[in-house]
Amino acid sequence: MLKHVATCILVVTFFTAVITPVFGHQQWILPNFFYTKRESPWLGIEHTWGDQRFISGRGSGTLLTIIHPKGWRMGRPSSIFVGQTRTVGEIELQEPGTYRIETDRPAHYVTEFEVDGKKRWASKSKDQLPGKKIIQSAHRWSQTTTFVTVKKYTKRVLEPAGAFLEIVPVTHPNKIFVGKGFVVRVLSRGQSVPGQEVQVYSEMDSGHDTMLAAVTNADGECELIFPAPGKYLLTANLRQDAKDSSRANIDVFNVSVLVEARKKK
């Protein structure tokens, strides 16, 4: 494992993370368990978003998707309640294996333009604003993910999905132990992203403080070592020149993964 992360830069830091308007508020998903030996357990899921992590912010109309251990989409949770501070759902997991729970917003565009010397914003791509003086146009997309395992650990749902941006677990995300390395790989459209910072937030700290960060190596990999048991939210934000320059100037992608670190028995 060390061979893959030899060039990874591990940084422990205590700085305040600034959430800019470009990335907006952070989403996260909280399951009622990460690993269980029970037969056909009911998985309860909370989904919320806001400017502070691990504190319920707002409910969301964005639906959750459950990916079966064999890789097919099971669909939505069997019951959903959208409240003021969170969205709650549940679904029975009838087969053993590792499941992936994810949510994402459809990709969208935000363009800043000028009219009569005044700046304006529109939820459109720049090619939809002919004749306007374009200041900047952003192609934006975000997703949050977590994983749960019933009885046995499987890896099918850990495979890259080819998304705009993704944090792909190399170490199984439900087998994370305090003091042991957890390796992830950052990809964009299936390609490794070297030099990408992965920030980590702990449920035991302020939702604004990054307690751990790592920078990916040439293969897009980095290793994180969690100091204590608990839940941790991993985030990555990518801002780059837009692949489709006819519609936007920049791509702005934001992803997060919620994991749990346990004590080794």
C-alpha cells in the first residue's frame, strides 16, 4: 500500500475552511449504521445540507439513490420525509454486501453578465445569453456519497463511476480503523487528478474547521490516518477551465464522502 502513496503529502492542520459562493453549501448523508451483521436490516438515512457540517441545515428535494452490492440501482428509499432541516428515508437491505448511497444535483450553469454597467446573474449557460457582456460563466455539479455493509464486505460499488469528480475508496470504506491508513483516489471523468486536496471534517469538531487534509500524488491517490473513532466527512473541490468552453468558462465540481473510523478489536 505504501508503494501507491509514497509521494502523497499528508498535512495535519487546524485552519478554518472558507466556503465560497462558487461551491455553495455542503451536502452530507448520515446512515443509521455503517456495518451490521443483522439479517435484512432496515437502513435509515438522513440527508441534509448547510454551511456547517454534522449539524442539520435544510431538507432537500434531491432524492437519494441506493446502489446494490452487485452494481445495479435499487431505486429510491421506500419511504421519504422531507422536513425543514433534513430529508429522512429508509429501505430494507435484503442481501449481504456493501451498498452505496448517493445523491447529486443535475449539472447546471450560473453566468454573471453586465447590463448597462450593472452586474447580473442568471441560471443559464453563456451561449443562452446572446448579446450579453459575459463576465464569467460556471458549469457546476455536486454529489455526496456514503457506504454501508451488511454482513460481508464487497467491492463492486467502490469502482469509479466516471463522474465529473469523485473520491474513490481504495481501502474499503467500511473497514477504516483508527491509526491505520485509509487510501482514496480522486478522479475527474475517469482520469486521475494529481495535486488535488482532500479535506476532512470530524463530527467532534466545529463544522467549519478542517482537522485533516491530504494532497493526491501523481496517481491521484492519498492516504488519510484518522486519530480517533467517529464519523468523518471527506470533501474535494475542483475548479478548472471548462471542458465545454462554448457554454462556460470554468467547471466547478464539489464531492463529499461520509465514513466512520472504528477502534481495532
